[in-house]
Amino acid sequence: MNMKHWIGMLIAIILAACDGSDESFMVGTLERDRVEVSVESSEPIVSIAVTDGQKLEAGDLILQQDPARLEGVLAQQAALRDQAAARLAELQRGPRPELIKIARAQLQASQALSRNAQDELKRAKEMFERKLSNASALDAAQTQWKAAAAAERAASDNLEKLLNGTTVEELEQARAALDALNAKVDQIKLDIDRLTVRAPVSGMLDKRLYQVGERPVRGAAIAVILDDSRTYARFYVPEYLRASIQPGKQLDVRIDGVAGSMRGTVRWVSSDASFTPYFALTEHDRSKLSYLAEADIPAAAELPSGVPLEIDFPRQAKGDD
């Protein structure tokens, strides 16, 4: 808890001890929600388009990070995607006629070699049986025939595959590979887009936290914006008023430097005391408790954040506001 909130709490406690007046006031400050703008990449900052205190609209450019590395990755993944798309198109189209002709010719050549190897093996066996050659010559002939037979079977399988066309499983695998690469390319494009950091809400730039050339870590806050969508009072409620201060309650707010008062509507009241648990206190101690609360003040939209304020509240209600 910062010093400002401690001071507010102490004043509220002092007021709670005063029993002689019909009205009390609570103290606080005018606030806006603080929106931290973070980065999703650790790339260096190449340009900054804003300054501290500048008024921003949602979507305004804040800064630009260097896209060079991610653009290189994108080019690589796009090339792989194009390759996968070409492969899928080839499988969908099926084998070209000239490939089938080549496969038939290769099978015929393999069959001729296999027949020749078989004849050589037959002659080698006859020579061995007649004791006109040794065992090594027979073994060489058998090896040559086995190799030729294997080449014939491979050529036959290749021709059969071309004649049967692409299988359903091959097409599904090719489509899945292309889908994965498309998703990768889309992700990299999104990462590049996120290097251009824009204001997520309208408001005032409270603080810019990095300079050109610096490299923020991924997830680091690079700027803080005070959101203009809601202006509210943050104040402390003494324990004896806590039951009466509920969301929707109308209150009169006096802001330092502004003549007259403004109307505020309670939006939230903490259920926990600011500094100690209520169940550990005596009745006397409970009177010193204070509860943090917030009240919307639309009329204060043009005033700066952090301005001190007081909120009037009648101790005994005289009717609905």
C-alpha cells in the first residue's frame, strides 16, 4: 500500500472517532484505470511515435520493433509451404504418362537382366557339377541372379504404384503437411503485426518505459496509459459507514480546485478491511477499520488523475438521494 492510501485511511479513522456531527466526509483521490501496454517479442525498438503526457486514441501507434528476423523466418516457411502445395497438387493430379512409360521400360530391362542372370546361374551349376569350376564361381552366379531378381521386383512394384495412382493416406498426409505450414506462416505474420505496438484504449500516455534501440524482454510493459473510459474516486470508508455504502449509492464529491460538488455513484466497496482482519478485533477496535471503495464520477472526465477529493455522506439518512 502506498503512502497516499495510508494517509487516506488514517484520516478516515480520525473521522470515525468524531461523534458530534451529523455529517462525515471520506477522503480519496481521482483515479483512472492504468493500462500497461506490453510487447510479445524481444526484438529491438526501431521507432517511437509518442511522448509522455500525450493524448492517445485506441489504435494509435506507440512504437515499432524491428521485423527483420521474423521476415526472414516468414520467407523460409512460405517457401516450404509452396513446396508442400506443389507436392499435394502432384499427388492429386496423379502420375504423368511419361513416368509410366519410363517405369515400363525399367521393368522390361530388369526382366531381361534377371533372365540372363538365371541362365548364367544354370550354366554355373552345370559346370560345377561336372567339376569344371569351383564353388566361388557358383556363388557369384547365385548372387548376381538374386540381385537381378530383386531389381525386377522393385521395378514391378514401382510400375504398379504408378498405375494404381495416389492412395487416400498419401493425400491426407500431404494435406496435413500443407495445413501445418499454412498455420505456421499465419502465426509468423501475426507475430510481425504484433511488432507494431498500438494503444489498446483511449487515454493519456502516463509513462513510456523504453527508448529507441533498447530490446525489451518478451511480456515487458513498455508504456502505461491512463484509460479515459472511466473516471472514478478511490476513497476509504470508515467502519461505521460500511453498511450504508453499497454499489449504486449516490454521493456528493468535492474535488480540490473545483467549485461546488459533483455526483458520484459507488461502484465497488472492498469486503476486507485495509489493514487488519475484523474477526481479531474488539468492538472498540472495529471502529478504527477502513474499507477501500470506488465511485464513478463521469463529470470529472476532464480533470487530471491523482487530484485529492472529499466525499460527503450524512451519518443518518434523511431519505433516498
